[in-house]
Amino acid sequence: MAPSAETFRREPWHELPVALAALIRPRIDAIVTDMVEAIREEVSAYRRPLDSAVGRDLLESIRRALRQFAELTEHPDSPQDHHIRHFRHLGRIEFLNGRTTDGLQAAFRVGARVGSRRYAELVQEASLPPQIVVPLHEAVLIHINALSNEAVRGFLAAQLRSEDELKRARRTLVERLLEQPGGGGQDQAPLEPLASRARWPLPRTVACVVVRSAGRFTVPGADAELLTVHRGSDAVLIVPEPETGGLVDRVRNAARGRVAAVGPAVAAQEAWLSLQCARLALDHRAERAPGAEPDGGAFLRADEELADLHLLRSAHIGLLLGRRVLGAFAELPRGRAVRLAETLDALLMSWGRTAPEVAQALGIHPQTARKRLRRLDELFGDRLGDPHFRFEAQLALRTHALRRNATSRPAHTAARETASVPRRPSAP
């Protein structure tokens, strides 16, 4: 808002004798001293040494206010924009120094009381007509109220500008944290300066929470601690120190009735990775229960299913791996392929690879297990003892199981999928 001379009502000053200005000017320093003493005594925010920045601002502003009052007494219609700019700047300085409008307005009230008394004394000493005391008091009140309002405008404008700058800084920090590093080999800007501008102390670890269909989601009382961005209908929150601060529980309580997921705790530079895990966990849940009501609410912890999420992220590659590794099942009848796939899984998961262990895992008779194991030996031969083959086979079987669960397909699907490609010859 631009300064304006209309800030001051001029009527009271037209009723004051011009001679009053000549009485005020020589006494400005003495009145300033009285006002400063009263303000420092009654308003704790200004109890600073007079040679400090606060003391100097206080002295300069009071002195300017008195000079302006004398100007208005002498020239009621004179331009006042230069004074208005000063007091708006004063309000800005008060905000930047961490003080409040309450203290600022209290200081103006104290100054008005002291000034009104001292001006009345001047009227009496100079034997001016006593009836001018009424417009004199009115002029003091209008003057101080106008200066106070201008200072508050400056304070609020600085506050709004600061809040806008803070919001921009926090948005920039969020985007930087959630940006996946590229492969160009270029160093990214350090996080510390961004975090400082965002007034968000850089934590040792963070975790990302994604709240689905969140609208304008907030966590009461935690806005300053959390970094939040809305992407589409989802809210993404970056939670500092998720394992110790208790913030994750507060987010979970705020998200009650919604579907949300928290990613694993990672270094701040890897916040994007925590976000990916949280999103995969939500997508996996949607695939497992496509008909579930979204309003039912769920709070998923991605770090409890990292292996599955890792496989799901490359599920299509896992399908190719399954075709290559498990191609030996391709020409078998459906039922036999399913049973042998289950047996192979139990064999790979057993410690001793014995028929009794496999039988116990599958709930079948040991003799049945021995027959299946012999068949597997016929199909795969020495590869069953190859650690690399065993690892790939476990990945393939687990990936097929996840795909089967995600799409609610019959148990034999994993084996049938291998039948769509030519059988891979067994190693000799």
C-alpha cells in the first residue's frame, strides 16, 4: 500500500495555534527522554540499551513523531508521505527483529500519554487559551493512532512477504528432496542452504507418507515440522526423524479413515526413494484388493514388504526370468506343473533339501515328495545345486506368486505362464 497524506485527519491541527509548534521544537529532546523512559519501563520488549539497534530505532522514531506533530501544528495540510514511509519501515524492522504488534502498539499508547501531558504543560506555561487543550488531546490521539496503524501495516506486510518467501522456500526444498537424482553426473545443490531458508532443520533421516484422496490434508500442530506437497489428489508428507520423533503416529492419526502408506526411513538425500516405496505399497494394495472401499482406511508400512516391492517394480522382467528359468515346466500338464513349481519352491526354501523337509512344508507324504523331487532332478539336473540358478528360481517363483496374488488368479497361473514359450533345454 502506497503512503498517503489522507492517513491523517487534519481538523484538530487547524484549531491549534501555530505558536504551539515553536514551543514544542526546543523541548523535543526533553520530551523524547520522558517518552523513552516511560516506554522502557512499561513495555518489556524495549528494555534494551539506548545504544543498541532497538534503542536507536526507538529514539529516532519518537523524535520523528514529535517533529511531525510540530509540522502538522504549523502546516496542517503539509505532505506527510515521508513520515508514513518511516513508520511503515519501523513496523517491518519490528517484525524482522521478532517483536509483536502488541508491544508496538503498547509503546505508541505510552508515548501518546506522555506527549499529551507534556503538550498540555506547554500550553499552561505559555498562557495559551485553555480551550485548545481539547483539540490538542484529540490531535495527539489521532496522530498516535495514525502512526501506530502505519507501523502495523508495515509489520503485516513484512510478515506476509516473509510467509510467502517461506512457503516458496519450503516448496523448493520439497521438490529438491523428492527429485530422483539424474544420471548426468552433475552435482546437485547442497541441501543445507535450502533447509535454512525453509526454516526446516535438516534431519538425519526422513520418511515419506503418501495419503490417498487427501484433499487439503494437514496434521494439526505439526505444519512447521512436516514438509507437505499435494500431487493430484494425494498428499505427500516428508517426516523428519520418523523412528524417534513420534510424528509418524501423529500423521497416522490425522489420516484415520483414509488409505495411506509410509516409506522406510532414509537419509534426507534419499527422500525420493522413501516416496517411491510408499507409492508402490499403495499400488500393491490396490492390486491385491481392487474392490476394497477406499473409505475403509489403512496405514501401510512399506519397510515391512521391501522385497515384494522390489520384485513388483520389475514384475515384467520377473516374468521373463520365470520363462527362462522355469521353462522346463512348459510342456507339462497344468496340474503337474503347479505341483512341481510348489515343490521346487519348498526345496529351495529348505535347509537340507531333504524329502521330509519338503513334505512337511507342503503337507504331503514323504514318498510323494520323493517322487516330485526325482522329477525335478530329471527336469533341472545339476542346476538344482547351482547357487546362481537357485537364486534366479527363487526370484522367479516369488515374482509369479506376487503377480498371482495381485490379480487374484488361480494357483496354477504361474506354471501356465511358462507354457507360452518354447521349453528351454536342460543343462546336461
